[in-house]
Amino acid sequence: MKISQVIIEKIKTDNEFSIELAKVMKVQQQSVIGLARRNSSKLSLYQAVLFYKEKGYSEEQIFEKENQLSKTSVK
């Protein structure tokens, strides 16, 4: 499953959020931002999803809906 644009934008624009996520994932902040730019599947790893949930995001907010994925893949 792909991470939603809500989370991607949060990582790219919220410095504190991306720093904390980098600590959880044990990588540098710039690496996390790069993962967000590429919409990498690594952002959906278990420890990252737990972090998003700790920050108050629901699974519906964290992951793109399947119908959104099929619409984007048709283009």
C-alpha cells in the first residue's frame, strides 16, 4: 500500500515530524525527505506506520485508498 499525500506532505513540510520519523527509522532526516519525494514503500514499514498512528493519524489517513491507486495507474 502506498502512503497518502497527507503524510507525504507532512514529511516534506514539517521539520519536527520528519526529524522524529528519521529517529524512529534510524536514518537521517534528508533520507526520510528523499523517501517522501519518491513516495517510497519504505515509508509504509511497520515502525513508520506506528509512528504515524502515535501522531494521531488513522489508517484511512495514512494509506491511499485502492480506488485512488487505480485511477493514478491508468494515466
